[in-house]
Amino acid sequence: MCRIGIFYGSNTGNTREVAEAIASGVIAAGGTAEIKNVAKAFPEELLKYDGLALGSSTWGDGKFQRDFDFFHEMMDGLDLRGKKAIPFGSCDPLYEQFGKAVDMIDSRLKELGAETIASPVKIIRTPGEADKKNCYEIGKQLANEVIKQESPAI
Ligand SMILES: Cc1cc2nc3c(=O)[nH]c(=O)nc-3n(C[C@H](O)[C@H](O)[C@H](O)COP(=O)(O)O)c2cc1C
């Protein structure tokens, strides 16, 4: 099974669009993708997936998006060992703390034992076609890594 959970926090929909592009890549690689808004999810749900993509936009000088902030606090103590993961989020280089939330997700995933398979994915404001294609490829890569882990070549 290659079940990928894509959890995001977004104020104006940009990070949600990134989540959707990642999901389309997961599906293209033969996995299943569930997209969850963290405003309506519990961190324990992370445990039921084989791979994870966690996303938050950055607000207020380097902070998590507000729903993700609550979600992240409740992630304390989760055991994410054995899970492949990617951090992502929309952000804006006009701000000094460019994409800080994405970097914080990266650290958090590693701290809880997940293996991040790509550099933090920082998309500038609303994703354009090239960004969506890039996120699609990253989604495919995530699914392929999970599939490879589950059926290693003999
Ligand atoms: C008041 C305000 C503060 C922001 N602070 C940051 C910041 O510190 N770093 C950053 O990279 N982007 C910052 N941004 C940009 C947002 O992250 C960006 O608009 C993003 O596309 C919002 O994504 P969302 O629709 O998924 O919430 C800020 C935007 C606003 C309006």
C-alpha cells in the first residue's frame, strides 16, 4: 500500500493548491492521496499513512499559519519513524523570514523520526503552472520512495 497523507494549513488557499498538485503526482505514481486541512484534523491521523506531506504558509514574521500552529503543538511525542515525508508551503521572499514555517516543519519531521526525501518545498505566493508541475513531480517522488521501501528490489 502507498497511502500518502497531505496535511496543510492555509489562509488564502495558496498552500492548499500546492497540496493538490502534490496529490496529483502521488496518484500518477499509483499511490492514494488524502488531503486534510489541519483545521479539521488531529495529529494522530498522521500515523495511519505510509508517507506524509506537511504544509504551512508563513505568517507574522516567520510563524506557522494559525491552524498549523495548533496542529504542530499537538504533534509532540508522535512517532513518525519509518515514514517518508516532505515539508512544503507557500511563502514570500519579500519577507525576511522567507518560508520559515516550511523549515520548521522540516525540523519537526526529522525530530519525530520521519525521513524527509526532498529539500523544503517553498512556493512563492500562488503556485503557477511550473510550480504545480514541480510539486506534481515531488508527489510522484514521494510515492515512489514509499513503494520502493515496501517492495525493495531483490
Ligand atoms: C501579514 C503577512 C505576513 C507574512 N509573513 C511572511 C513571512 O514571515 N515569511 C514568508 O515567507 N511569507 C510571509 N507572508 C506571505 C504569505 O506566506 C503568502 O502570502 C502565502 O502565499 C500565503 O499562503 P496561504 O494562502 O496558503 O496562507 C506574509 C503575508 C502577510 C499578509
